[in-house]
Amino acid sequence: METILKISNLHKKFRKVHAVNNVSLEIKKGNVYGILGPNGSGKSTTLGIVLNVVNKTSGDFEWFDGSLSTHDALKKVGAIIERPNFYPYMTAEENLKLVCKIKNIPFDKVNEKLELVGLFDRKESKFKTFSLGMKQRLAIASALLNDPEILILDEPTNGLDPQGIRQIRDLIKIIANQGTTILLASHLLDEVEKVCSHVIVLRYGVTLYQGTVDGMLANEGFFELQADNFDDMIQAVSQHPSVDKIEIQDGKALVYLKATLEAGELNQYLFNKNIVLTHLLKRRTSLEEQFLKLTN
């Protein structure tokens, strides 16, 4: 699979702040990558470096297996790393045609991209009349005018209402299904879990996890248990070889596993010890729980 972007041992220091600390990652064609981390984790700085708007301190990166210079490679990249910035008294169509002139792109791309982002019927409306979500979708249309091989988005749903968030997420999925590689930075776990195939978790500029979203979620999970003879249940469960640890929360026992254990097996095991469960639920550890575990 073709490598779109490779980052190797990247560092960025702002005086005493080590904003990007030895970050390495590889972006393969056709996937949706999320850089996940709290504010100040180095997400935007990393994107700024590869887009040539922030100077690196050390390390290296290369686009398209090093076959192109950064200047030429960026012609095949679409990016939104700041708030949408268009002329307020110009229409959506006029603003995109201006971008086409600047980038030497045929005008026939304008209607195609407006249709894609769901703004074709508002193409003659002035930018100042758009909601924040519409402005963000117009910015995405602008970034897609050159049919980029990769689309880079920095906090694409920041500040949007639930409807606007849903529209942007759906749009990202549509763009990805058309074959465009996507790299987005976000501090929203739900966003990454719903749209990304791969995730890089950063904290204080350091990589804590890199791999597939499914891989991050792959775990034995845990059980929620309740029984009338609660203490006896806890004692019996703690002796099972597949159990790692037990926590008590809201009157329920949260039983974490270190090996595979099915609900029926556990139920039978406890029944054989004369314990009848009144509540049994198996859950998979969520991305939020995994993220908090990593960042803590």
C-alpha cells in the first residue's frame, strides 16, 4: 500500500515547551487517520510542520515515498488548519472560483464540489449568511477543488452544533469512500471512533498509541454483575483464573478480564457455587476508557 506521508522522529520545541516529542507515524493510502489528544498535545503543531507552516526543530518527514519535494507534494494535498476564511460579501460560488484562479484549477470543479458538500442549492448565497457548519463545509469544498490525494483537517467539528457535527462526519465518510486518504486532528473521542480506521494518541507531544481503532478497542472487556449474596459473589469471582481485577461501582461489581470468558461460562461457574446473578452484562472497554487509561 502506497505511503502518502512518513514522519520520523519529529521534534518541535518552543523555548521550554517540547510540543512534539519524537513523533513517528506513517499514513497509508486509502485510510482515515485520527490524531487524538487533549488540547496542547501537539496535534496542530505536527500538522503545521508537515504542511510547511511551522518549522521543525529536528526529525524528518517525506511525502509520497520521497518522490516529490514538499513544495510539489503539497499541490496534491488539501488542508484546513484554521477557521474558514472567505470573503463575506461574495457568494459561495464566487469564493470557490477565486480559489480556482489562485490555484489554476478549472471552474468546472466548483459545482462538483458544492454538490459533494451539500451546498449546491446555496451557491449564490453570500458567505456571511452561512451557518458555522455551512462555512466549514464550504472550506472542505475549497480544499477538495484540486482533487487531493489526502485531505488534512484540524478539529473539523470544533464549535459546531450536533447537526453540524453529524453533517461533517457524514461528509468525511463520503470523501473517504471515494478513495481520498484523510488525516484529522481531534480531541473528541466520539469523532475518531465513528470516522477513523486508524488512530495516533498524543499527550504532551509524545505518542502513547499508534494503530487501528479496532486494535485499540481490542480487549477482553469486562462484566457488570449483581447478586443478592453480593459478598459471596465477589469472593467467588475473584478466584476465577480469567479475572484480572474487580471494582465496585453503583452497587455493581465491574469484573475486568485477563483472558477470554463468555457470559454463559461465568454464569454457570457462579451457579455451581450456589450464586444466582440478578444482573449480568458483558461490555467492551470503550475508546474513552482506553484513552483515559493511556493518558492517565
